[in-house]
Amino acid sequence: MTNINCAENCIHQKNGKCQLTHISIVSEVRDSKCAYFQAREAPGTAGKPK
Ligand code: SF4
């Protein structure tokens, strides 16, 4: 399980943590977006049924 702190508006981020499990090499997330960044469609719509 990863334990990466992240505050990006990314679909993999939840509660300030990266939930992406296949990252094993990333040790820190800098100001620039990480290689796995995927923007959420829109604020407030994540997790809602379509
Ligand atoms: S994939 Fe990258 S940008 Fe997205 S939550 Fe994880 S560390 Fe942050």
C-alpha cells in the first residue's frame, strides 16, 4: 500500500493520500504534476452516479 501525501485534484487522490497502488518508486510529489496525474472531471462530481 502506498503512503504518498498528495493534494492534487487527481482521481487517485483521496483524503490527501495517493490511492494508486502501482506506484512504488515515487518518493515525493513535487509542485509539478506527477506522471500518474489524472484530473478529476469536475469538482464535486467525483463518485456520483451518472
Ligand atoms: S497519481 Fe500522482 S497526482 Fe494522483 S494522487 Fe497519486 S501522487 Fe497525486
